[in-house]
Amino acid sequence: MIDESQMKIDTTPSFDVHQTETSRLDQVDFSNLDFGRVFSDHMFVMDYEDNLWQRGSVEPYGPFAMSPASMVFHYGQAIFEGMKAYRSSDGTVSLFRPGKNIERFNISARRMCMPEVPEDIFMESLAALVKLDEAWVPDGEEASLYIRPFMIATDSFVGVRASDKYTFSIFTCPVDAYYKGSVKVKVERHFTRATPGGTGYAKAAGNYAGSLYPSQLARKEGYDQLIWTDAQTHEHIEESGTMNAMFVIDGKLVSPQTSDTILNGVTRDSVITLANDLGIEVEIRKITVNELESGLKSGSVTEAFGVGTAATIKSIELIGIDGVNYTLSKAEEDKENTVAFKLSNELDGIRRGRIEDRHGWNIPV
Ligand SMILES: Cc1ncc(COP(=O)(O)O)c(C=O)c1O
């Protein structure tokens, strides 16, 4: 496990840097960023072959040339991470808990039979890339630089087995808020995101492909996202879209235990730590749909929110359970007194340098 507070960034790169001669920076309207559609000037690329990682390089952002027989296109060996760099109030740029994402990337790699990326090379390339494109890190209230490391199987081969060749790459996107306002969610009691023994705890591309159809059906019904339930009984709350689920029940912060069907979120871990710091009682336990429903009826469930890198802490204003919609109107009316608001304020304050980084989470580039 990486101790982030001990993490040092090596300034001598063990990879080549080919800088672009034509920056696209002045073409970007930073006051109107479409999430995930604007890409910074550079990307990192490193290939794996002959059982070894080859020398990587930072290159101008651009397309890959790939064989149609590349195994990723057919058998889906692909993993990714999502993390962010923030500009703090004094202008410095820091990565938020990068060690956690590196660790989880390699957990995903093992599950998908892919080679692990050495932690030092991962960290160095990440820092070098963000440093080089530092001017792309926006400074708006909810803005940040979203960082997307990923790995794909690149062997040209038709046949189901693990690939012999891979490409690891990182690109970045200046982004603003992921969702504007609160979200409406539906508790999914038929389709399944992850099964015990499956790949739910990995950030494997296929997990997301499989979630699209049920999410699309929910959107047609007027919801923004799903809350997934367990595959066997559909009685237990798991997580929500690309966020871990949290509830305030009788004043306590309650969240399901992570498992092989729930992604171990970095934001979830951070929020739980901060709740403990703030003296908010935390319960990590199973939550049944019945408990949620009766709590929404009785008023003991006062808040629901999703936590994740892209959206940070996103309040849920409405929950649909078996065709009945329950609204969390009190939390909506009195936002500044919610647990979600306090936690969000604390987390954001640390990331932006307004509150002391007492856990050593910010790693300056
Ligand atoms: C399925 C899923 N759950 C939870 C999360 C939240 O994890 P994190 O806080 O590390 O972004 C994500 C996003 O990465 C996700 O894709």
C-alpha cells in the first residue's frame, strides 16, 4: 500500500517527452467546459511486450493506430482510472490521493489478467503530464483537471486468451461540475451491475458497458441514475452509477461495506475519514431496500448522496422504489445544514488549500 504523505515526485523522467509545437490552449473556452470533451495538449503512452514495459513517452494528444484484430476490440481486456488534479487558492496544482488510484489500477489489472504498472513509473508519468499541461488546470469553484489512466490489450490475435501486448496511457481533460444540481435515482431491482466472484470491484470497461442499457431505461422513466442492488436478492443497496452510495439515517452516516461487487471508492474513503474527523457517527453496514423505503416514509432517512471523483458529493433529491417516488425535500430546502454539505465543504476545502491537509492527501506536482 502506498503512503501518500511519503510520496515524492522524481523530477528525472525515465521516459521521453515530445512536446507539442501547436498548443490548443487558446482555443478552449474555460468558462463553458463540456465534461469529458476537451482534451489537454499531451498524453502519456507506454507499451508492454516481451513480458516487459517498454520505455514510455509523453506525446502530443492524438489518435492511436491499431490493428482491427487488437484483442481489446473483441474480448474487452480494458481497465481505467478516474482521478483529479486541483488548483488551490494559491495557484499550486496538486494530485488528490494518486496512490489510491494507482493501487486500485493494479488491483483491476490483476483481475483482468493484465500486467501491473510499476507504481514509480505510474506516479512519475502522472506528475510529469500534469506539470507539462499545468496551464490546462482550471481554477473555477467546481473545476479541476480530470485524469484518465487506462490500459488496453493490443495483441493482434483472434482467440480468447489474455493478450501478450498492452498499451498503458494517460490523458487529461479540464472539467467543470459533472452534474448540475441534485439527481433523481431509481433503485434497480431487476438488472445487475456486478455479481459475487465477478469484476465489480475492478474498474474494468465491461462493467460500464453492461450498465448502459438499464441506465438508459431508467432515464426514459425520468431518472438520472440507478442505485444498484445485489445480484442474488435485489434486496441490498450496493452503489449508484459511478458513485458510492451514502445515506443519513437517524443522524448517522450510513454506507454499504465495499466488497467484490462494489468499487472501493477513493472519495468514499475520504468522506468516511472526514466524517470521523468532524464527529459524525459512521455506520458501515448492509442497507436493505426495505429499510430505505420505510426510512423515507417515516423521515428517518434525511439525506442520500453519491460520492465519486467525477461528481464529488452529489445530493439525491428523489429515490424511486418499485414505481413509487420518494423525495428528500428537507435536505433540498436546508442544504447548508446537511451532512453532505459539511462533508463536501471539508473535502473541497482540503483540495483547494483552504483547510489544512491533515491527512497528507494533496501531492503537489
Ligand atoms: C462503479 C463506481 N463506483 C464508485 C466510484 C467512485 O470511486 P472514486 O471515488 O474512486 O471515484 C466510481 C468511480 O470511479 C465507479 O465507477
